[in-house]
Amino acid sequence: MPKANIHRRSTLEEIYPPDAFASDAAQNGRVPNTVLSGVRILSAPDAAGDFEFERATQQIGGSLGQLSCPAPPGRQDPRRGTRQPDEGIGRSRSTGGLRSLPK
């Protein structure tokens, strides 16, 4: 599984580049939308800050589990029917873990 480090943003961007994030966010913001794209966090960060994750998609009707889905700022969160703030890359709502990654 790919690994990234919470202390080095570049490790995340090597696996989930900003262009892929932007593409997923645009796709997730389309209405109607039945599939969300993003990343699935597979492990909590270890003592060094390394964690495993993978790119993933999920049907909206299914359980999202650990899927973190980017969306354009101010767009409705299709999973909840509510507006969502600009969360930025590296934010995992489902795990509450990564709030931001240093550059």
C-alpha cells in the first residue's frame, strides 16, 4: 500500500497529486452524482507520522467507511445534503486525523 507522512506534504502529493484532487473535487461537486471519488485512509499515523492510504471511489448510497472525498468550496456534501467548508488536501473527515499537511 502507498504510504505518506503527515509531516511531509510532498509524500501525499506523490500518490494523490493536486490535479487528481481537483479532478475528484470537481466530479464530486456535480449534480446529480452517484459516485464519490477520493482517498481511503487505511491506517493511523505511526510514531514517525507514516500512514497508508489509497485512491478510492464509493457509491453514494453505500457506507463511506474511511473514504475522504474532496469537494469544491461551498458545495453541498452529497452524502449529507449540507454545505461543506473548504477542507483542503489531507483532511480526513471520517478519521478526524489529518487537518493540514506542512509544505
